[in-house]
Amino acid sequence: MVSYDIDDMRVQDFIASLHRHDDDLDDLRKYAIDNDVPIIRDETRDFLNFVLKIEKPRKILELGTAIAYSTLVIYKALDGDLDKIVTVENYEPRIIDAKKNIDKFFDKGKVELIEKDITEYLDNIDEKDTYDFIFLDAAKAQYIVWLPILKKLMRKGSVLLADNIFKDGEVLESRYAIIKRDRTIHKRMREFLHEITSDTELDTTILNIGDGISVSIKK
Ligand SMILES: C[S@@+](CC[C@H](N)C(=O)[O-])C[C@H]1O[C@@H](n2cnc3c(N)ncnc32)[C@H](O)[C@@H]1O
């Protein structure tokens, strides 16, 4: 039997060629790329879509809206059959775009855009308000800081999905290979990963998808 060496790029290109398209999402993605807005990668979008279809959450918290691209991925994955997506963003130019997109693509009342810093929002959140699914895609150095409150917002069976946990591969490197300016993020992301994988209240898996994803389920 012949066995072939398969490099990562070939695998990624092959999978990308099988990617299913959606006109609304493709338009938003193009806008994001043209305007330097960071959004989830295609592999991450496919995985998020898949997990949501299995989990069927009703109440979703998204931290890091940008222009509401991933918000729309979530909404479409669930065919709009959800109670609410609460999504938080504090960067004014992106808030303007997010509002336009929310008006255009979502049924009224399905999405609540919180125009605030996430830390400020979480500091004042009602801890009795639980979410079925939390999508964490904002300031990477804050993941470890926000984790304790996010855990309080999870009921048994709730899912926490965090994106960019490899931070473009930086997190895999030794601390000493990282330029000084980025060492705090490196250290804090390592702490976050250590915490979610060792926490006995969570079941966590780390996946090499996109820029790295962690998926945690509250026990
Ligand atoms: C990677 S982008 C989110 C992309 C979006 N989830 C998507 O895939 O379409 C991260 C966003 O989080 C926002 N953000 C980062 N830290 C934040 C904070 N502390 N409070 C509110 N928003 C924040 C940034 O302004 C940025 O728009």
C-alpha cells in the first residue's frame, strides 16, 4: 500500500475546497477582509456551526462582536431558533457596522448588542443569568481574567468555546522566543489553558482548528 506525506497546507486547502458557501456570510467576510476587521477563520466557522447544531443552545453570550459576522454564523447555524444572543463590543467603528448588520440579518429582539467594555459588562452582570453557550473571541490576555465569572454564567452542560488560543502559534513557543511586549498575552493564555484543562468542574478539549480552539463543558 502506498502512503502519502500530507502537509497541513494541503489538508487545509482541500477542506477549504469543500467549504459550503452562504451569500450573506461571504459578503460580510469580504467586507471584513477589505476593512481589516478580524473575524473567525473558515475552519473555525465550520466547527462553530457544527457544535451549535449539536448543542442547540437557546441563550448565547458572545464576547467580541466586531461586525457581527460570527453572530450571524451562530444565528444561521441555529436557523434563528433561539431565545437570544447577547453580544459585546466596545470599538465604536465596529459597533456602527455591527448595528447595520444586526438590523439587516436578524429578526427583531433576537440579538442584544452591548456597547461596553467586556470587563465592565461582566462586573455588573446578574450571575443568576446563565447561558447555554459562550463564545469567547475578544482580548486574549483577558480570557483568564474573565474565566471565573464566565464559569458562574454556565449551568451544568453549558459550553464555553474560546477562539485564537494559539495566538498565531505564539502560545506554542517558549516564553523566551516571544518579544517582551507580547509576553503578558503568552503567559496569560498559557494560564487560561492550564486552568480550563485542570479545572475539575470543566471537561475541556483543545483543538488544532484555525488559530486553536478550546471547548469546555461544565460538569
Ligand atoms: C477577533 S474580533 C471578534 C470577531 C468576531 N467574533 C467575528 O468572528 O466575527 C475581537 C473583537 O473584540 C473586541 N474587543 C476586544 N476586547 C474587548 C473588550 N475588552 N471589550 C469589548 N470588546 C472587546 C474588539 O474590538 C474586536 O472587535
